Amino acid sequence: MTEKTKRIIATIAAEQGITSEEVEHEMMEAIRAGMSSSDPRAQALWKQICPDGKEPDLETFLTFMANRVDMMMDEQYPKKKGKNTICS
């Protein structure tokens, strides 16, 4: 796991008053629950995250979701001359 991911998990743990290990455990439980969903939209998303059908590690999952959020933000708030239009 990268240092950045460890810091993110540590921050969440501190905010929630639990250990980093508990955060990791809860995240993995959420991943397992999501992967077992019968919702076709959820299954389509999981095929993008882990095309081989194997459970992703936290790093893979968090990287995918961060990239997805970035993409959605870019679509909603197009950049202008290298700057986000909200901030310029």
C-alpha cells in the first residue's frame, strides 16, 4: 500500500475514532458487499474495477474511485487554460 493510501486511511481512522486496521477491514467488507450485489449497474462497475472478477485490494479500488471522481469533476466543471473554472 502506498504512503498516500496509508495517510488517507489514517485520517479516516482518526476522524472516526477507530484504528487504521478497522478502517481497512470495513472498506474490504464494503468491497465484498458491493461485489456480491445483484444490481446490473453495480456488476457493470465491478467489471471495470476488476475485469478478472477477483477481489481488488484497497489500493486498486481507491485508485479506480479517485480516477472516476476526477473524471466526473472534469465533466461537470471543465477546465479552462489548465485551471478549474470554479477556482479561477
